[in-house]
Amino acid sequence: MKRWLSVVILAVMVFGLMGVQEAFAATKLIGVTLLTREHQFYRDLEAGLRSEAAKYGFELQVVAGEFDFGKQAAQIDDFISKKVDALIIAPCDSLAVGGSIAEANKAGIPVFTVDIMNLSPQGKVVCAVQSDNVEGGRQAGRLMVQALKDKGGKVVIINHPGVTSVLDRVEGFREIIAQHPEIKIIADVPAWGQRDRAMAAMEDILLRVPDVAGVFGINDDSALGAVAAIEAAGKLGKIVVVGYDATPEAKDAIKAGKIYGDAIQYPTLIGQKAIQAIADYFAGKKVPEKINVEVGVWTKDSK
């Protein structure tokens, strides 16, 4: 009797699992458009999307706007014409993306965002999945305070205007620095998260503010671009650089003493949680409007 009952239970489990997989068979096509594929962060996020999608049998089509919202809008239009079952967007522009999201809504396609939120009054997003970037910015601010605690000084932010993830981390950074009057943020310059632009921005800062004491790069390409300019100027070790993401290259720079430390994100987990949210949505479950993924800190003492 016990053996027969065990066989029945096993059969129910097997057929139940088959039923879940059939429900999410390759008929579920998910279109993904990322901010970029140049950054390690987004390559890791894509890896998380793909690994989790494979568990549900979802098919992914992944493209990137490469910082150009016009290009991204065309990608979204293409996904709408293909009648994808869901859209994942990491917007190139948090305001401009609203119109494209609204078009997807009209077509009955559920929209999810990763890393960067929609700030436009247009368009409805089912769920936004991203790091807790305000807290990440606070962590970066604490690193700067720790590094400059004995002397204070002038600090600049190498920024990326127009995206919510960066707005949040800059907000958190400014919150902490404001608590320390010996440290002054004297400039906020755009480099759009790109290393060559960050290097050029830092070269200009060094000319205009030769006594700058610290730099906060809103991502690791910004921080590494700043490091390149500082090193070329012969000021390595004299200016504190704090980054954001803790990519492998940044970790090497931290170990070498070129970057003081980073706020660390977990992009693979962001991608996995986004797919899980889509699976729950397809299954008719309630999905939260926002999912925040924890952040941490990486310094030369981290392992």
C-alpha cells in the first residue's frame, strides 16, 4: 500500500512539473532591450535573465539601445510588431520611454523594467526590478567620508543624467556628504556612464579644480575613466576615487589602490528576479510594483 501511494505521489509531482513547463513553453517570447551591452553590469544582468528564463522555457530576444533612446524606441516598436508576450526594458531615458511603454500597453503587452525605472506619467509598468540605489549611493558616500575623514576637501560627481538608477545613487551619496561639512561637492559633470567621456570629464576637472580631493563615479566605467585621467596627470594616490558596481576590472583597481572602494550591485540577481516576476504574472499571481535588490560594499579588504 505504501509503495503504491509513493508511486501515485511521484506521478502527480512529475505530471505537475510537466504541466508548469508546458504552460510556459517556448510560446512565451520575451523581448528585452537594455541600456547597453558594453558594460559588465548589463552582461551579468543578461546572464541572469537567460539562466532563469531557461528554467521556465521562455524564449528571449535581447537587444540594446546603446545609450540612444531613438534606437531603443525602434527596438520596442519591433517587439510590439512581433507580438511578444512580455517586454523587459532598461530605459536609455527614464522620461522618454513612457510613450513607448504606453504603445506596448495598448497592444496588451505587459512591461517590466530592470535597473532603470520609467519616470514618465505615460505608460504602465507591471514591476520595476532594480538595486536599492539610494542605499548604494549612501554606501558610496560613506566610503568617501571614510577616505577623506582626516582632511575633507572638494569632491566631484561624474554623472549620467536622465536615468533613475543614477538619480537615486547620487541622492544617497549627497545625503551622506551633506552630513560632513568638511567635504564639499563642488561639481556634477555628465559623462553618460562611458569611460572615454569620463576620462575627458576628469581631465577637464583636473585643469579647473587642481586641488580636487575626491571623485564619485556613478558606475565603474566612470570611475575607471577618472582613474585613467588621474594616472596620466601623475596624481594617482592623491585623489580618492569611489565607484559603483564592483566589476572584476574595478575590483582589480581597488586591490591595486587606484580606486578606494565601490558600492556593489548584484545584476545577475536582478535579471533572475525579473524573470521570476514575469513567470508569476503569467501564472496569475500578484506581482509587486517594485522589487529592490540589496547592495553592498567592496574594498581592498573584501574577498
